[in-house]
Amino acid sequence: MLRCWDPRDAPLLADAIDSSLDHLRPWMPWAHDEPRSLDERIGLLRGFRGRFDLGEDFVYGIFSRDEREAVGGSGLHTRAGEGALEIGYWIRASAVGRGYAREATAALARVAIRVCGVDRVEIRVDPANEASLRIPRALGFAEEATLRRRLPGREGEARGDAVVFALFADELDRTPVSSAPLEAFDALGRSIPL
């Protein structure tokens, strides 16, 4: 289940992050600000929800099918520029290797192109993060370049390099993204055709 975070998800987010800090910290600069209090997490999730509803940024939680566990997070981020969205993802340590990142990335890439109407979907990955590099490669994204000093570094550290992957709207039907099983719904629960 992939959906926008809700403030009521704060305990699930806390469990996912707090149990995975050693796993997340090498790749996610935000993980160095963890752990947070429950009230801080509620505020964070309210911000995610608000920006989502305003169409400014789309941060999603990745949940087990019954939504009793948060298995990670993802998003369609507007920082890639006009006509593009960037996908980011992280998976809790206990759920790595089960295909959640690949499934979420395929779903969001298709939604970005078919629902949001962008021409370009981008993914940026630390070149040392082998597991994360496999996701866009498996989904048919083109590896465009390695950009130096583009990923945010931790406080006091230099910015990191980023391998940039892209998928364009006219390439979608020739990739595994187009055939990934997916059902999408609007805020009222109505089916969205993809």
C-alpha cells in the first residue's frame, strides 16, 4: 500500500525509522536527525500532508497490505524542475530485499507520467549505494550521468555525488514500469485510470 502519510501514522514511522537507523544513516542525510519525538513526527507528517494537498510535494508512506506496518517511504518530488518529478525511496532494514522499493518506484513513475502528466521522471542515487542503483536499472530508466557534489551531505560534510537516471513519457511503454501491477485512487477512493 502506497499512500500519503497521515499524522496518525507517526508511531508506524517511528518504528520503521528507529529500528533502521544504522541501515539508513549512510544514505539518508535526514536520518542523522533521528530519533525524533512523537510530537516532532506528527508535525513532520502534517507538513507532508499539507504540501501533498497543495500539490507542492508528494511524500508517500509504503505500508504492508494491511497498513499495520510502515515498510518505508517514497515520494514524487518537485525539485527536478518544470515538467519533471523526482522519485526518492527508503526501506526499513527488516523489509529490504522484498521488492518494496522497486514496486513503489514503478507505481510512482507511472502515476507521475500518466496522472501528473510530466514528461520526465528522475532518480538520483549515491554511486556507492548498490542496492538503490539496482532499482532504476531494473525498471528501464536510462542512466544519464554522474553529477559531482549534488546529494546533500550531513552537517559539516561535503555534498555527495549522484548517479542520475531518467525515464521519459514516450519511453514508458517500453519499460517494466508500464506492466507493473497497479491500482490508483483519488482522495474520494475513486479509481484513476492508468
